[in-house]
Amino acid sequence: MEEIIGKLSNLIKDPAIERLDLTLSNPNFFEILKVSHTEIRHSNFLAWMLDPKQNHNIGDTFLKWFLKDIFSDQRVTWINEFKVDSLDTTNVVIRREYKNIDLLIETTEFVVVIENKLWSKEHSNQLRRYEALVKKEYPTKQHAFVFLTPFAEQPEQDDDKDIYVTFDYESIVRILNIILDTYGHSISEKIRTYINDYILIVRRYIMQDDNAIKIAQEIYKNHKEALDFIFESKPDRLLEVASAFNSALEKSGYILGSPGKGYARFLTPELNTVIPKGNDGGWRHGEAFMFEIVYRKNSIALSCVVAPGAPQLRKLLIDALKTIEDAKNPKGLKWSSVHIHNHRINVNDEQYDDLAILRSDIEKILAKEKSFIEKVESALLSALEKSDMYS
């Protein structure tokens, strides 16, 4: 342990740490808003830059530079880059999330589909579906398709490779730098700041080509053991967010049950007085039944769970839960989940670094589930009362 303490001491006295801190401490609009890792926010910024009618006051400059790159690709056969400057962009429309398409450029003569993939992967043949959709929705217009990724990766399917123009964020940065170098004198200081901040974010977090990255790599090379020890000792995210779930449940009037990492278990006040407790082989406090919220990765799930215990009691509880609509046949012989409701909340999302926001969203979900929870409560209370199983 003394050896690792010495390495940690050397780490904090390394001047490179100060240089990195000074580099990262420069205020950046996109880092302040915590949107640097959010794919949809990058698409929003690109939509803003592509739209000639937006308040960046560069008109169609970014749009035309982008189209020149796209139309110079051999996969676009109906136009070339030399005709872009003469295009009329007066009535151009930039659509966001049009039928799940990330970005769509619509003019009187053509449409350009842009699928933006930063940290997610293709799924469900989406590129092919977008192609079919656009050709159906815009049968009289010409079409071009763009696959935008950090490093111009190819689509997974061979058919898509023949249709989608591959484009990368280095090209986005190149166009933005052209605009700053050529038109910077006519752009307001605020807009120049936005563009410069965005370029830095792309270089740092997408292209991994930034001075801060180089300093960090230098620090890691010189202090690998100390940093690996820090990474291994970092706070556990599931334990960090537990307080948000527990606070939301208590504020909503529920009684917390047996704890567990990645789980928030609870009962209504009425059920808490009658649900049998003390069963061996189950939860820590021995509850025979609990509502259980499982929080993992990209979603959370609310379940009605019957714990291991006396077969007669388990059958009573499961049969009561089955009387509620959308019940599932429980597969487990010991742990039985009869109802499962999934909600799209990713506890690792950057916005939930503020646990108050996470707590608020959990409260909203509990409010939506209130009617269901009341139905479960009523069914179980009725079943237990009839069977004289009050504890």
C-alpha cells in the first residue's frame, strides 16, 4: 500500500496535471450544456448550421460546402459539385427526426438523407428502410444518402455501401474552419465562439485529436499504476443513483423494502402491513412479495416479484397478480415476475449526473404507474384477506 501511495503522490505533483486542468478549465458552451457525448445534440447543431434561415448569419455557406463534398462522390450520379453554387436554396427545409431520419435536407428538386452515427450502431436495416421511405415520400425528387460517422465508416450491408456516401466529422471540422477563415470577419463574436467551441468538442471527444487528449495520454503513460488504481476505486454508478430511486419512492408515499445493488424495492403502506415476511432464501428482510425497479444500462423495469417461500403462499400471490390485465406467466420456480413494465431511462446518461433530474424523472414514472400499483395492491389485499394470511 505504501508503494501505491507513493505513486499517487507522484501523480498529483506532476506539472502535466496542472496543464491538463488549465486546458480543460477553459469554458466551452457545449461542455457547459453537457451535450458533447449526446448524438442527438450534434445533429441539432448540424441542422442549425445547414439551415440558411437560422440566425448564424452565414446563409447557405455551410450547406453548399457540405453539398459540394456529397455531390462529388461517385454514388451521386444525378448532379456534381460544380452545380452547387448555382442551386437556389431559398426554400430549403432542414428536418430533424423526420420519421426517425436524423437529418433530412429538402429542396424543390432533391432531398438528402443524413444518418448520423456517433456512438450507436445500425439496427433493423434502418439505412435500407430510410432509402425506401424517402423514395416513396418524394417520388418526383432526386435523392442522395449520407452515412455520417466519426471516421467515415462504411455501412454494414453491401447494398447500403453502394448508395450511402460515407462522410466523417473531420470533414465537418474542415468546412467549419473554412467558414471561420474566409467569412470570420463578417460573423458575430458569439457565433464564432459557438463554432470554435463545437470544433474543439468534435476534435476532443469524437476525433480524439486535441491537446487535452495528448496531455492525458502523457499523464497516463507516466503514471499508469496510480491511475489504474484510481479507476478501480472510482465510485460505483449503481450505488450513486440508488439515493435518487429511494428518495423518489419515499416522496411518492411508498415503503422501501430489502435493498440490493441495481434494485429499488418497495411496498405500498397498506401492503407493508400484510405481506408476510421472514421467508428464508429470499430477500434480506424476507418479504414474500415486492414491487421491484431494476435499473440497468438503457432502461429501467418495474416488476411485481414473488419471492421463494411456501408453495401455498406463492400460488396465492401469483394467482392474485394474474387477475390483473397483461399478466405474464412467471417462468422462475423460485423468483417469479408476473408483470414487467419497461421504461426508457438510462441512469448513465450525462443529464443524470444531476441526481435531482433523475429523481424527478423517476417520480414521473411512478405517477404513471400509480393506477397499476393500486390495482396490484387491491388484488393482493383481497387475496390475503380471503385466505386469512395477515401477518
